[in-house]
Amino acid sequence: MEKLYSPTTIKTVTNKYDFHMSKSLGQNFLVDGNIVNKIIEGSEIGEEDLVLEIGPGMGVLTAAAAEKAAKVIAVELDHRLIPVLEDTLKDYDNITIHQGDIMKTDLRALISEAKKEPKPFSAVKIIGNLPYYITTPILMKLLEEDARDYAYSITVMVQKEVAERMRAVPGGKIYGALSVAVQYYCEVELLAIVPKEVFFPKPKVDSAVLRLILRKEPPVSLLSEEMFFRVVRAGFGQRRKTLLNSLSAGIDVGKEVVTACLAEADIDPTRRAETLNMNEFACLANVFTKKGISAQRPRGEKGVDESENGME
Ligand code: SAM
């Protein structure tokens, strides 16, 4: 078989299996070897590593990862791709394909199962050319479900615009809850901007390869992580309002309390959330915690990925 990323291979495979790509599953397959290398080299896979791949598609990244890693586990939702993957990856004995929805998969269990193998892995590296329709929810699942406990890094292709929001710094329109959350959990590095021409079918927008190194220690000192995210979500929930207004609405406490907390954190109440850096959010959250304000998220409150600045 020709290289897996070659358009000819994709055509041969789609004909053989009468496979029609699903737009709703975000199936834009990579057809450029340089970009495959960029992701694989960027993820710094070592020969004793365990790789978890999200959405293997026809297996281009899976095969390249299997060449370098001790083992690869790939989670693919589309059951039609399972026989395809069994065919395209038949020369590898270190790949396990798991059919399922990454959002519903117990990744910790999957990794623990793999770790039962006699030889220990030195690190777990997560990779993927993510389906664009759930990029942010996938990353937030990994981060909020503490992938930092079991994985070293996440090297992924995402839409360029999402990558920009994840890397954004305070002061601009694209800085939001997603930026703070991703930067809280990870060191974010942009490895490449990727033109839409390297995918088949060609999507509407360009993409980017990001490497997220999961922090073992948070970059700020928090009394309550839950409170920190509550403050971040509340602040950006109504990002055009002043912090005094957005926080009193989002945290559901009186304006007097918010005014006192802002004063104690030395933050001007007329500022907006988009001007606060991570240290300021942390300081403010710690003041709220010290005052005994509940960190619990009210029913129906939007998540980081659904908030105004987190929409796909
Ligand atoms: N890795 C392949 C490549 O680079 O050519 C395919 C990438 S394609 C952008 C995204 C892949 O994710 C598709 O194979 C799609 O079927 C799969 N996918 C979509 N939603 C998924 C989900 N919820 N869980 C797991 N895989 C999913």
C-alpha cells in the first residue's frame, strides 16, 4: 500500500469499503506527510511511551505513532472505520483500536488497562487531529478530568481560531475563559499553522498544531480550584459588563460583597474580565473563598467550552 496519507490510498480505501466521509463527524483526513511528521515529532514520542490517539480516521497518525511508541491506543467513534483501520494498520502489533465516543470513554480506565502490560511505559502522550465540531469539549474533558495525573502532553491539530483563543493573553477580544483554563492546566506552544489544503476533504478554515504540556503544579496558588473556575466563568459569562456586574450576576452574591472582594484583591470594579491576568483571577478567587462564598456551580451555568468566548 502507498503511504497512508496519500490521496490515492484514501481513494482506494474509500472505494474498497464504500466509505463516505461524514461531515458531521468532522472527518477531514490528513493528506500531507510533512504535517503528519510535524504532529508526531512535536509530540516527542519515545520508544517506551504509550500514545493515546483521539479520532484515528484511516490511521495516518496512528501508524506514524506506532513506529515510534511502545504502544498506541486509538479511540474512534465511527464504527465504519474499524474494519478500515484493521486493514490499514495490519502490519502493526502495538496498536489497539477502541470503538467509542471519546467524550464518553473512561480514559483513565483505558490507560490503566494498557499499563497492565509487563513492561512499564515511561510516559503517556495524547495526540490527535481533532474533529472540529467538539475540539473544545474534548480538550476540556481531558483537562477537567485531570489528564495531568496520567499524561505528559497533548499534541493536537485544532482550528487556527481555537488555537489562537487558547494562547490568547489578557487585553484582547479573544482572551476568555478557554484561554485561562487551558493556560492554567498547560504550557501552550504553537508548533505550526496548517493550511486547509492538507486535508481531504478541504475544510473552510486553516488549522494549527498545538503542544500542551500538562502542568504537574498549577501556575497560581489557589485555596479552591472550583472557586477559581467559578470566578473565571462568571467574569467572562457577561464579558462586556464590568467585573462588579458580571461577578454579582454570575456568582449570585450581592454587589456589596463583590465590591468588598474586589477591593481586597486590589482590582478596580469597573474593569472587565478580559483585562485580568491569571494571578488576578487567582487572588480574587482566594478572597471569595476566604469569605466563605460557595464555589458550587449553579445548575445550568455554562461551561468554559459553551461560554460566550468558548463557542466553536
Ligand atoms: N486522524 C485522522 C487524520 O488525521 O487523517 C482523522 C482526523 S479527523 C479530523 C477526526 C476523526 O475523529 C474522524 O476519524 C472522526 O470519525 C473521529 N471522531 C469524531 N468524533 C469523535 C468522537 N466523539 N470520539 C472519537 N472519535 C471521533
